[in-house]
Amino acid sequence: MAWKGRYKVKNPSKYKGDPTKVIYRSSLELKFMNFLDTHSDVLEWNSEEVVVPYRCVTDNKMHRYFVDFWFRKRTPDGKIESILVEIKPLAQTREPKKQQRRTRRYINEVMTWGKNQSKWKAAEEYCKDRGWKFQIITEKELNN
């Protein structure tokens, strides 16, 4: 079920951006927002505020990738780390299986996979330049 709506930030002092304009685009994003907003080790966070430029392999043009989340947290050893997070259903994090027939659905899946790979590569480089981490989180991680 696809959910979409406005998230009411519970701890506005932790949110870096306008806490009245936080939008979730899936139940997975909503669940992660609740985690970021209420977890004591999360020091600050935002949603779709970090923009990463990337060149897409599907059209060889430059685009802007609005990463789902950025947050800073305190690690168990007391260090502070910054993490960019993309929330995706597990099925969308795997390369489509090759098919004999090239249906519209298959072509769309291949194009989406290529676009996502371009985004994620750019996000990893962006994070590496800043000493951050990049993570893709699926329902598998959110449900644990």
C-alpha cells in the first residue's frame, strides 16, 4: 500500500529545515521518520534537503537527486557520524532478471535500475567527499 502525507515533527529542535513541510511518500519513509524523530542517539535530521548532482546512464544528462534522509547520530563509542539514507522496497534494490521478451514493464524496470544505480553511485561519492556514509534501507532493515 502506497502512503503519502505530511509528517508532524515531534522534536522540531532536531529537524534541520522547515519542520512544517516534511512529506513522506511511503509507509517505509513514515516509519523511518518516526525512528529519526524519537531515537535518542539521533542528534539532527532532515528529509529531501540534501541534493546530489548525478549523470544518469539512461540519458547521459545531469540531474538532481533529492536523497530521502540525512541525519547525524551518536555511535555507541561516542563518535558522531553523518549518514545519507535512501528508502526503497527490497525489490527495487535488485537488478531486474534478464528476460527473453522485452515487455514495457521489463524495459521500465531496467531503466529505473540504471537511474537508481547512477543516483546511488553519485551519493556514495558525495558522502565519501564529506566523510559521511550512504545507506539504502529497505523494509527488511526497518522491520528488524
